[in-house]
Amino acid sequence: MTTRFSDSHPRLFSIRAIGSFRSVVVLLLMFATSSCGRTLTTAEIQYANTLYASQMDVDRITIHSRNPLYAFRSTRDPRPAKTCRERIHPPETAAVETRVAATTIGNRIFFARRFYLDEFLGQYPKVLPLADAMLLAHELTHVWQWQNRARTGYAPWKASGEHAQTDDPYLFALHSSARFSDFGYEQQAALVEEFVCCRALAPDAPRTARLYALLRPEFAGLARRSLVPNSNIVRPNPNFPEGPPCN
């Protein structure tokens, strides 16, 4: 699951726990069985292969242009701009209202209409729209968790339960002794998302190296560097980040 601003500045953030969240998941499961979606495009598959390679069956994935959870709103305190995910946007100075931009159930990814695209990565690998690539990577990680659930133990209700345990299940701290499996399901998706950001903007930075070392044991085909040159990375705000984004 991914959440974003509900105003004119789309970005990735967490939501606070939604009352009766499990019933909402049941609603989505019912919705998933009756709605049609599109398959991944050639460019999206090429991009996904730089992250998951043969560990994910991309042909089973469908993208949908409706997400019932987008109707729910939540507010959280502003975050300090410490991660690459935060620093590619203007700093927050007040409370932030969030809405659920995307939700993944099994092999189906549901995007709210304002975030859905017929092609998330149309000019890839020549150009990388960073925010769209990060959003897609986050949700694809939940698909990976589902398809590899015999190893990950993933279930949609387990991921949704993380939202009831903390106001921000996406926050993580990188420790040298940590393994990828030590993190929660939303944290895992956030880690992949952060790696996409750092790999694109600062491939030689220390944080990028730490993220790669953490992810590589789980994702055997993980590409260390982006296929897109830094000059062709489309940032959400061209004035950010200020200074090294991934130290």
C-alpha cells in the first residue's frame, strides 16, 4: 500500500490506522474478483526486472485504475527530510493530509484514478520519472511478497495490520546487522522504494551501497545501477534535493 498527498504535491507517505481496516481489505478482495485491469507494459517489465528479475512472474500482474481506499483521509505530523524519499520534495512545515494512492491485493495493483497511468515508464530506459518509478516499485514489492509468500509469510491482512500497530509503518532505520526479512512488509516496500531513489540520484553514495547490501541477498538479479543516466532522471521538484541525498 502506498499513500500520497491529497493536494497538488503528490508524494509517498504513510497513513494512520483506518478503523475496521480488515473489513476494507475484504471489500478490496471482493472488488478484485470483479474488476478488469491491464497488464504491465514492456517498459514496466524491463524496469521491474532490474529489481526482481526472475523472482517475480510479471505476466500475472494486473494494474487497475480504481482504488476504493482513496476515499479515506488521514493526517500526520510533518517529517524531517532525512531520506531520499523525503528529500526529493520540499520540506514539510505543517501537518500533512494523506490518502491511499495505491493498494496491492495478490497480483492486482489498484491505483486511485489521479495516480493511475496507462504507462508509468513510457520512455524507459531513456528517461525515468522518479516519483512514478518509486510508486510502482513500492507496489510491485508487495506483489513479490505475495508471489514468494512461502518464504516471506506475506498475507494482505498481515500488511494491513501493520497500520493498526503504528502511525507510520513505512519508517525504517538501516542497521549493518539487519536482514531484509527483519523488516515489516511496508518497511520492505519502502526500502525498495528508497533504493530506487538513491540508485537513480546517487549511485555511489554510502546509503545506496548499504541499501544494495541489504536487498541483494533477497533479490539475486538486483541491478546495482540505474539504466537511466542521471541527467534523464525526472524529479518531482527540480530544486530538490539540496546536497547529497543518500549519505
